[in-house]
Amino acid sequence: MRIIQWPEGVAEETGVSTTNLQTRRAQGDAPKLYAVTERRLVTTDADLAEWIRAKEVPATYKCRPATRGVAA
């Protein structure tokens, strides 16, 4: 089992910004988190994988292309 720091480590693992992750957590959408100190939250690789698997989309899902940071 690997320990991953929240939100920095999760951002590195997923490519999702720390700001987006913090917003999702405030909305109740985050992997299971553990408070190892009063100021440090972590998750495990298994909990992160479970959180990601819960976001599975159907084969018919149409993803919009990225619009930010794309040169025209």
C-alpha cells in the first residue's frame, strides 16, 4: 500500500489541479482521506483507485475536447 498526500500527490497522480481537487472535496467528492496530523491529509493508492473507478463512464459518453491551453 502506498500513501499519497492530499491534494498535491493526488494531483500528480491524476493530472487534476489541486484547486479542482479541493473544490471537489468541499462538494463531498474526494477519495477516502486520513488525517495523519491536524494539518496533513493523505489517501492510499487503493482508495484513490476506488474513487477513480467510481467515475466510470458508459461507452457512449462523448467527452468534450479541452479548450484551455490549446493553441489554435
